[in-house]
Amino acid sequence: MCRLTLTMATSSPPHPKKARIVTSTTSIQKQTNTDDATTMSDEPDEVYIASTSASLAQYQSTHATSIRDTAAYWSDLATSKLEWFAPYPPGSVLTGNFLDGSVSWFAGGKLNVCYNAVDRYCLAPYNRGQETAIIWEGDEPNNVKHITYLELQNNVCRIANALKAIGVKKGDVVTLYMPMVPELAMTMLACARIGAVHSVIFAGFSADAIADRIQDAKSKWVVTASVGARGGRSLPLKSICDAAIKKNQCLGIVEKVLVFDGHGANGSDWVQEADVDMNVHVKFTELVECQRPVCSCEWMDAEDPLFILYTSGSTGRPKGLVHTTGGYALYAMHTTATSFGLTQQTGPSNPNAPHKDVYACVADAGWITGHTYIVYGPLLNGISTFMFESTPMYPDCGRYWDMVQRHKITVFYTAPTAIRSLMRFGDDAPKKYDLSSLKVLGTVGEPINPAAWKWYYDVIGNGRCAVVDTYWQTETGGHIITNLPGVTPMKPGSCTLPCYGIEVVVLDAATGKEIESSPAEGVLAIKQPWPGMARTCLGDHQRYLNVYMKPYPGYYFAGDGCRRDEDGFFWITGRVDDVINVSGHRIGTAEVESALVAHPAVAQAAVVGIPHEIKGTGICCFTTLANGFPESDALIKELSQSVRTRIGPFATPDMIILTPALPMTRSGKIMRRILRKIAAGELDTLGDTTTLLDPSVVGELSAKVEKLR
Ligand code: PRX
């Protein structure tokens, strides 16, 4: 039975929106007409055909080639897209395997990512030094800077020389705790230039979280700013860093804190903490200014680490994923060009391709999205990238659309949570602005609900733009499943089809066997290595193996559940581990639990996700109290503060429920499955509760949750 509603979307307006189209030319259509399999959802999927059958067939053929001989596919791109100081030996394109986590790409080849992202565009044959590399818009809309490739090169060199001057060496880990200012991207590139490994910590993390990461990476150097600005408020970043380096776990590790100054509303906002040794701080803006704007690039091996990025996992301890130089650079560059349909396809083979895109990813560079799709991917492609310091709500909910109009943005990339929160204000704000420059709209970080997808498509894109739903992870380095603009038909809520070079499979969660027919439901895994994959967890390769490689030997296990529909399109059904996705931020429930039990009043804590209209998932905490601590609203506030202090404000719980008991098995295990159902109000699907020590807990807890809703 055919269950697809086909909806037309073409790139040349006007066009019939939501018109049923009858065409036998797309393979999707063909499959629809012949496939009698039952779908896994009761609702028909809508399909927006933004492509021709020829482009989809072309994708399918290129994708098949890219996974048939994946080493050849990536090697061709590595030589045509990147400039190498020394070529990799022919046999070293891809070596190693998932089983022992020994994957390596292009080993022995020498290159520098900063050279590829900056310097080469200032030189012949590109000669683009005068073109804009970074458009920065500060917290206040009138605070805009355009930085050319040549200016970027000069600034990066100065910062690189300043880092060297204080003793930073190849292989050292430099921690960055910075606002979204151009100096953040420049410092990342400066590290890459001299072979230092950056570890960027999102500026919403607390002092405790920074200290844990500094300790884990044994990072002697920390770069911060005196203050940051967001939504009209000043963020005391230097003070938070100072608090971090005073913590026990950092003692004896940090040698210097390099402070960029002058971003505050009043120029300098330097605050000298009385109890931090003055000699630790370096006035970095001054040191940078007096450096020479020339600094040679370190020759890095393709497998040398480029950066570490911490992410949450099933345990309380964040893991530092290590990304390497050659494979990551290639993957970032290639996916940026293909997923967003960049009109300029730069590379040594095509140096003078026209530069037409104004590309804006409005994430924070503190997360992987910012690393790959604000800094490295766009600059490696030689386009201009946008850095945005503020929030979508400042000074009002029209900020994004005002920026699209003023900067004539062509590609706009954000998270579903931002779309949902803007949608609440209605269509008036976007309608005030000219959004006709837009061509591609991207989403990332969590599944996008069809209502938000359609609002983005209809109201922001005016039914003319491709909406690319990009599925990926910190670990994958870049997109692994997404539609391609003008190529893949779109289904609201589905991230659609695998990226080139990515062989995605659905495994039966229990048996680990590949499910070959569609529709299918199970866990998502990848069958072959790809260049952008993280190579290890810093200092703990065993953990890397345990989390990603051992659950299903021979595959990379992503930790997400998924469904593949009858057309072969993927739908992410959410994490299958103890990680929740709050506003697109990945948070380990164990991290929140350990923040709660750190409070003396808490005896036990269990944290689960709860459906949330804007955030996608909210944080719901169930806690039992230690003897002598009475329940009170004041205590709930203290517990919430404890989480903010241990992790950061973005992890603030949405609900804290104090309870005399938690649902436990007779063997003393907390039944989180039951808590998830209670939190979601799904009592009719609680499943088996006979193993509970005291089944009456369920009723009491659900009454409490209902009261708080
Ligand atoms: O659960 C998936 C979800 O975000 C997780 C990765 O989080 P993180 O490493 O913080 O990276 C976020 C930005 C890439 C995934 O395991 N996720 C990411 N993108 C999507 C998604 N879920 C559904 N659809 C997406 N497009």
C-alpha cells in the first residue's frame, strides 16, 4: 500500500506547495508504488521533492562508489581538495580497523590545517586575500566586523607567535574558554598552525567542569577573555577560569592563563582575583599585538591530533575525543561543500571557482558544530563564515532574520530548539525581513519535529529552500546522514540518506545482526571507517573501544536508535544510552546525578529525560534525601544550583522531585525505565512492574510529577 504523500518543492518559485505530484521518474516514487510493506508509523510521511530523478540517481551511484572502494574515493578527494607539504605513501590511505580502534587515514602525509584553511587562499593561484573570511556580529547588532583572509592570516600568525613566546610547543594541549569572538577562531587556527592541540570548552560550562577538563588533558595553557557578552549581559569568563584553576584538580597543572581583553562594553573589563598569582595571567591582547604577523606552519602528520573536544557519555566523567589532522580536515571540507550545496567548490584543481555563498552557522564554536561548520569546514572551502556572539532573542526574536537580510545570508544553519522557540512568536517577525537571499536551511543536534520543519521550510524558506537535516555527533567529526540540497527528496523529521563514504546499517539491538530489509528499526551503526571519525578518547583508548567499538564488534556504534523506512530513509529515534539531548546539548544523566549527590542533602539521585516543547528533552531529577534533611522549595533551588555549579547553566534541571523512595528492583537497582515513563506521564505503558521492591512508589511519584507539570 502506498503511504507516501509527495509534495513538490523546486528551487524556482513560485511553485505549488504541497501539491501531490505524480511522477514515475524518481526512485522514491517507484519504490512507493511497488512497495506493499507496512510503514512503522500510522501517519503518512510527506515527501518534498527538491530534486530531479537524475540528481538522486547520481547521488546513489556516487554513494555506492564511495563505499565500494572507500579508500580510493577519499584519496581522490584528499589530493584534489587539500594541499600537502609531503604526500602520504600510497598504501597508507586507510589502515587499521574498528575492532582494535587502530583506524588511520593518510598516515605519513604532511600538511597543516591552518595553511589549508587560511594561507593558501592568500596565495596564487587563489589570490583571495582581500575576500572576507569571517563576518562577525557581536552581541549588539551594529557591532559587525569583516575580516579578510589576509587579515585572518596576519592575526593567526601573531597569536601563534604569542603562544610560542610563552612556551607553547607542538603537541601541548591549549584549553580555550572564550566568547564567540573572532579571536576564538583565530586561536584555534593558531594552535593548528604550530601543532598545539586545542581543547575548546563551551563558555556556558562552570568552573568545576573547566577544572575537570583541564586536569584530564593536563593542559598547561588556558586562553580566555576578560569578559564575554550575550543577550546584553556580561559573562565574567576570566573570573570563572580563575575559579577553575584554583580547584584542587588543577593545582600544579596550569602554567599560564592568557587573557584577551577589551571585549567588554567599556573596553577593558579585567578583574584581578586577589588570590590568584598575578604571574599566572598574561595580558594576551598586548602580547599578541607586538608579535610579527609571519609564522611558518608546522608540518603535521595526517594522524597528529588537531583537537580534543569533550562530550558527555554514560558515566559522569566527560570524555575527550581526539580528532586528527588530515582525515578531519578532508571530512570537514567535503561535508560542508556537499551538505550545504556550496556554489564554490574550491580546491587546487579548481582555484578560481566563484565565491557566492554567505554561509552562517549560528552555533557556538565551543561545540563540535562550531568546530566543523563555523571554523574548519567553511574556511577550508575558502568561503566566508559567520560568527555570531549573541542569542536569537536579542534584542528581539527577529535577530536571526534581521541578520539574514543585512548580510544576505545564503546558507543558514541552526538547531531545532531555536526554530521551535522562534516559532512560538509567530510569523510576524520573519515576515518583516527580506529573506530572499536564503537558499539552504540546515538543522542539527536533535530530531526536528515535522511542525518545526514545516515552519522553517514555509515561513523562513518561503517554500523555496532545501531544509537539510544533518545527523552526526562529536565523534563523527562531520555529518554522516543528511539530505543534500537539490539532490535528496526531503521528509520532515527524517535525516534521510547517508553521506558519501558512510555505510550506515541498522542492527538488531539484541542480536547485533544487520537488518537488511526495510522498513527496519534498531540501533544505528557504521560499517566502515571514514576520515572524520574520532580516533580515541584522550588517555583512555579502552573507554573508546568499550563505548563505540565493542558493543557490536566490527561496527562503529553511534549510541542512537533509528528506523529506516520503506524508502531507505533514516529517522533517528533518540539515544539508547544514558545520554539526553537538551536543546541540542548532549548531557549525561550520570553527570547530573553526580552533581546532585555532591549536595549533602541528597542520598540518591536518578535523572531521566522528559519531553519538552522547546528543548526537545528536559531534565527531570528524582532524589531521595539523607536523614535529617526535610523537603523544601529552598532545597530544590539549592539542588538546581548545585547542577549549575558542577556543569553549567545549560544543564539546569527542569524538574526536581524529592521523594522518600525510588522505584528499585529487589536487587537494589534503580529502574530508570519506569522513571522515564513516569516523567513522560505514560503510565499506561509502564510495562512489567512486578520486579519492583515497592510498586506503590509509582503512584506516589506520578502524582508528584503531575502536580509539577
Ligand atoms: O542523538 C544524536 C543527536 O545528537 C547526538 C550527538 O550530540 P553531539 O555529539 O553533542 O553533537 C551534536 C551536533 C552534531 C547524536 O548522537 N543528533 C544530532 N543531530 C541529529 C541528532 N538527532 C536527530 N537528528 C539529527 N539531525
